[in-house]
Amino acid sequence: MTLRRQTLAALLICMVAALVSVQVHAERIKDISSIAGVRSNQLVGYGLVVGLDGTGDKAPFTTQTFNNMMNEFGITLPAGTDPKLKNVAAVSVTAELPPFAKPGQRIDITVSSLGNAKSLRGGSLLFTPLRGADGNVYAVGQGNLVVGGFGAEGNDGSSIKVNVPSVGRIPNGATVEQSVPSSFGRGDSLIFNLDQPDFTTARALTDKINELMGPGTAEALDATSIRVSAPRDTSQRVAYMSVIENLEVETGKERAKVIINSRTGTIVMGEKVMIDPVAVTHGNLTVTINEDFAVSQPNALAEGQTVVVPQTNIEVDNGADSRMFKMDRGVSLDDIVKAVNEVGVAPGDLMAILEAMKQAGALKAELIVI
């Protein structure tokens, strides 16, 4: 073993020993960040699924694609011939090419109907090139589909459908043809990008790396990016990054947020949500409208007509059981949840209360409505 390798081995042993003493409640760098340039790439293609049991589509582009495929195999259909395809469907094929994927490796693909095909169950995808954003072919897909949904239809028009039978997957259904160039082995440094931008976390990550690797090894560029010096030799860089990404750091706490989903009524509040002194009343105003109909019958000697006269009854309940609750300064998330549960506030009413508290300046958190 050369002196250079002995030195590298000793350094790695020291690094591993330092990892053992890290606090267990911290998070690994690999779980909160990614390396710039090390990313996946989206692929998409257009193809045909054949072998369907009469559940194919009747789109004109499906027929055109089928005719083009037949021409490539030397079969020319007479002009004006309608092949009346029932077992063929035009589909889009999508895949995600992982970083460092090499030719010959296989990746999963998703196949989705483009026309009005009722189901792709039992179908097989024909040879389909998958292209990247630059238009180059990076993989080719082919194989039998796995469809989780199913549907059935009766002669009287009744039908039942479970999940979505017009979408399927092919595990390991595409073969990588060429790899995407990566900047991982270039330059004298690498940049870690935090998944959640935070100045506190960026500083903690920088200090942790400098503490282990030496001052000046890491430099925080902003709340997201940290530049880390790295060896030029590829094998040494892999070992070097393996150690760094397993370092554990104390992450900064997220900003106090209240997330409201107006469609589902879901409300999520972070632990740092605080309230200034505020009094909240929760009242229900219920308006009930009943529409009755009465018959107006004229006298025997009158020259009138029998008519139906609507009668409207309106009742208003102003919520006599309304209650008010008061929150003191600096109450925690537990206090808020306890207070609203005692009053019995529904999710829709709680949304209105939180919005009003924010407008009053009592809610010390970012209110996000999605």
C-alpha cells in the first residue's frame, strides 16, 4: 500500500470514528440536501399498446401510427382502408432516468392512454424510444403492462370501475441506451443544496464539515448552497462524499406556519405557532326556509280561478349556545388545539377564525391557504 493510500485510509478511519459520537437526534446531510449536478432526468415517448381485449381506442392518430408501423415492416395498406382497430391503443410512455445510469441498465416506465381506450389490461407495449428534453434517445421501452385497475360494463349501460385501468406500469420495462453527462467529477469543489432553504441549517452544515475536514473546507454561499472542496481523483471523491453525506447536523427550525387546505378542510399547524392575547367568539347563525303551498278557492258566485299560493316560513337561530374563549400571550400549539376542541369548532369555522386572528395580528405565523 502506497503512502498516499495509507494516509487516505487513516483519514477515513478518523472520519468514521467521529461519526460515532454524533448526536442521534440530528439529521444526516444526505437526507436534507442534494449535490448540484447529481439529478434525475425525465424521459417521454409515444408508442402503441397491442393485444387488448377489444378495449382499444378509435382515435385517428392511432390509425395513422399503426399504418406507419406497418409501412416500416414492408406492409402497405390500400388507400382508404380502415383497419378498425379494437385491440390497439396509442399511449404516452414516461420514465425517470436516475443519475449515473449506465447503458444496459433497466428502469421502470409508466404507460398512459392518449385516446379513449377503456382499459390497457392485458396489453403489450411495442418498441418505444424515450427521449430527453434535448430530443436525444436515452432509453427504449417494451414489455407487458401491469394494470392495477379494472372495469366492467353491462348491456343496459351499467358499469363499474376500480382505480384507473387506462394507466399501467412495466417494471424494468426500459433499457438505458446512453448515460447523461454529469459534473460530479469536475472542478475542485461540489455544492450541496438544502432541500429547505434555511440560514441556520446552512451554517450548521458548514461548521460540521469544517470541524471534521478542517477550516475552509466548506463555505456557505446563501441559505441554500454550501460549497465543499473535494479531491480531483474520482475514486477519492466518492469515498470523500460518502463520509460527508453521512455526517449528522442540527437543522434549523422551520418558520411558524399554518397550512389550510380549503378543499378538504385540512388544517396543519407547526409547533412554533404562537398567539398574542386575543378573544374569539364562535357563533352559529342558522337560517331555515320552508316553502309550503296553499290552495286559494274563490266563492261560487265569483268569477275567479283556483290558484296555488306559496307560503314561505323563515326561522333564524342566532346560536344561543355560542361561547367565547380567550387566549393569553405565547400560548403553544397544544393550548390552541385544546381551546378549539372545547368550543367544538368545525374545520370550516376554524379556517375563518385563523384568518381573522391573522388579520388582527394575533396569529404569529405564516398563514398559507392551498
